Amino acid sequence: MEHLPVDVRASLRFFAFYLANGTVDLDLLDGIDYRPALFRFGSALEQVFAIYGNVLRVDENGQVLNDGDAQYRAAQWIRAYCDPGYQVEPPFEEWETELHGP
């Protein structure tokens, strides 16, 4: 595969748009302006995209199967990052938070 499928690129674009707008999973993050916390240093934002990308599933035709689930898991991490009293359920598995690359 030379490029990511169009559906995957669209999901990533919308996720980045919602993230930058402060509108990722409004039910879970209502009243939490996470943007200053995430955008101050790169590592928190990097973790959010890692979770989103690790959870995102794509079928053999390049169609995204679970964009909502991937956004929700990323939103759970954001909530826990901004609200230490929030308990992520179910807890993250190692593969969900793994950072890939050099």
C-alpha cells in the first residue's frame, strides 16, 4: 500500500479537527478545555494520536470500522490526563498506548 486509504485519511483529518476545536467526544469531555494541557507540550498530544491510531480498525478495502471507538478511547485518555479523579473503564491495554516509530 503506497498511501493510507482515503477513509483512514478522512478519519484522521476529522479527529484532528475535533481535537483542535475542543469538540472530541463532547459527552465525556463536557466542560473540560483540554487544549491548553495537550498543546503546551508535544508528548500529551503525541499520546492522544497514538491511542487513536492504535485503536482505529480498517477493513481489507480500507474502510474505517470504528472511528467512534477510537475517538472515545482517545477522549478517555484526555479526560484522565486533565481530571486525575477520572477512572478509565476498561483500563487501557498496553497495545492501545504504545508509541510506534523511531
